[in-house]
Amino acid sequence: MFPPDLKHFLQPWELVLRMKMRNKWSERLLQYQKELL
């Protein structure tokens, strides 16, 4: 769908977004665990 160079440009952003999502999820899980304890 994208030309290769554009794909290379988009990839880091995708990684950053995924990392942010993962951080949010891990924070949620930690809060949830604390509430359970």
C-alpha cells in the first residue's frame, strides 16, 4: 500500500505508539493488582 521509503518512515511511529500503548496497559494492570491486594 505504501511506497517502501514511506513505510520506513512510518515504522518508528508505529513502534512508539505500540510502546505507549504497552506502557498504558502495564500501568492499568499494576493499578488493578494493587487494588486486588
